[in-house]
Amino acid sequence: MDGSVAWLVTTVGCLVGVAGVVVAAVALARARQRPKPAGPGDPFRDTDADALRGDPRKLKPGDIVEIRQVSYAVRGSVHLVEGAWSWAEHLLDTVDGAKRWLSVEEDPDLELVLWDAEPAATITPGAPTIDFAGRRYSWEESGQARYSATGSTGLDPSGTVRYHDYRAQGGARLAFEAYGEAGWEVARGERLHRSEVMVYPQGGPGKVS
């Protein structure tokens, strides 16, 4: 009799232990299936402007962008990464063939700059200040980034770029870029207000109009 009771107690104990393992396994599986909370978003991001005017962060070749009432086609896009920092530059083309660049960056606020190339410029970067076209520009930052290009940019699909950025009073920009082993390219930039840019998406990624 005592042996039977001992056997029964042992059996019940084993069943309880197995049940505990099953419950723990089910709870763990359910915990793994729960969606992870989304990371904190930018509380100051102007989502209303993105909804009404399109999101410049999502520009791609083939899109149309209107800047100060002038329409441009995005011919190609260059996405650059340097450490934890990333930004994009888009080659714009008008129906008259005029080409400009639009840079899109968040640092942390959205910054849009419209660039005009200066192919005849003979200046080189490196000095603390540079006088060009009647303005004095002061050095702001420099570095080297990796890039990937899509659409028609005239660049290899991927590679590295060196850059030096300068800024004048009033926010005017002067930029030097050297892709791969090429020489320095010079461009002057003007910062845009968010309301001056309207984006019209035109189809799938990589499509060039």
C-alpha cells in the first residue's frame, strides 16, 4: 500500500513537472510572436507637409519634383553613407536640358539644398576660407563616404567620394566632391524651404522618364 502511494505521488509529481514545462514553452512562444514596439519617431517631423507635398526622402529616378514652380525630372539618384550618417543627392533635368542637383539630408531636421555646378571653377578645397563669386565661404566639414547610384548619374554603380563643404553668411553653400580617382567638382548651393518643393512620384524604383 505504501509502495502504491509512493508510486502515485511520484507519477503525479512528474505530470505536474511536465505540465509546467509545456506551459513555460507556450508562454515563451507567445512572447516571441508579440510584435516588438516600434522605435521612437521624430516628434517634430512635418508629416502634414509630406502628405500634401510628397516626401523628398523617397525621391527616386523617374519622379517629378517641382522647385519654385519649375518642374524637374529626377534622372538619377546617389545615396551616400558615412558611418551612421546618410544622405542623398538627385540629378535633376528640365525640359530645356538644364541640370541641377538636389541634396536631401536629415541632421536631424530635413535639409534641402539646390545645387548648380561650377565646371569652370579653378579653386580647390582645404583652406579655412575660400573667396568665390563675390562671397567668402568658411569650412564646415569634410570626409569620405561610400555611395550607390541608380538611374542616369554618369557615375559607377558604387564607389567612394571625398568631399569638403563650405558655408557663407546667409546660408549659401559651396561644395567640393571627388568621386573615385576623379578630380574635384565644384558646386554652389542654396537652401530651400520645405514649402518650395513638391514631389510627384512616377512609378517603380529605377524607372527613368
